[in-house]
Amino acid sequence: MNQLQLKSRQVGPWSMNSYALICPRSSQSVLIDPGADPEILTDMLINSQPTAILLTHTHPDHVGALAEMRHQMQLPVMAHPGPPEPNGVPVTADRWLADGDLIAVGMFTLRVVHTPGHIGNQVCFVIDDDHRIIVGDTVFDGGPGKTWSVAGFQQTCQTLRDVVLSWPDETVCYPGHGPLFRLGERRAAIEAFLNKDHGDFYGDATWDM
């Protein structure tokens, strides 16, 4: 295989997507967003050598099993420092991530992209030389991530313009909830959404609103 193996499982009462990336050459792996159900998360990593736990952000549904997995596997935690607002859970990271940082997964590399709006410490993990991106709650098949203020919604829109729409059409987005999707199939809807005047809106949004 010439690409990272990607595993996904739905965990927790909100059906949050946890991910594992595994290097087929070295068997090294990382766990992304340990939201709940440690036994499922452990099974995702079977026959691999876990090296780190990565967080797209620190909302409770994404970090519910973090303490247990961290203790069980004795792995370093990597996350963006924030701010962990709104509604984030404070965490202590072994490595604080910044936009543009690189993370090795065996013979492959992830690139950190800061994508605030839904929460201040939201990041995406871009697999270099690949078409796949772990986007967390940055963007979904049906709309952007939920916001809790006008400023947060406006920041989400800026992130969509400056970051998400800069990715090529063949990009496949793996979100924190719901199905994966190809960016090119949603580009027109996202652009139309951004061209509308949403006034003082914030909250749950869909592309067709």
C-alpha cells in the first residue's frame, strides 16, 4: 500500500466519528478524537503501534474517552492550544500544535491546519500527498459546524473562504459526525451559502438556508 490506512468508528451517544491512521509500512498509528467507548477505540488500533492521540478540538463528545485512553496506552496527546471556547474541555497536551505543524505517522506526514469558528482550537489534519483530510467539526456534508455567537459564525465563514475552499475538488473530507464527502460535490453549495447575507445569524446552519 502506498497510502495511510484510515479506519473510522462511530462512538458515543452523539455518533461521533473517531479515526485511526495506520502506516502500512511501519505499522505506526495515531488515534484521532477519542470520544467514547474505549474498547472500540482500542480495537481500531489492533495490530498497530500507536504513537499519539490527536484532537481536532476539545468539545466533550470528542474527548470523552481521552483520559482513559491516555492512561491505558501511555501516549502523548497533541492538540491546538485554543482558545478552548466556546464550550471546550480544558486539556493538557504533551505537544501543542500550531497551524502548519507536521506530524509523522510512520513514513507519512500529517499537516495541521487551524480552522477556528466552531471552537477556537479546531484543527484539520491534512494527509500530505493524499486527497483525504480529517476535518473534525469544521465542515460537514450538509453545512458548517454549529456556532454559539455571531462572531463565531463569521469566523466559520472566514475559515470556509480562506481554508476549505482552497482545497482541490478531489479532497475527501472526513468529519466528526455524519458521512464523508467529496469537496467538489459541495463546492457550489458552500460558495452560494457564503454569498448570502446571513445577518446576525449563529447556530446550526445548512448549505441551503
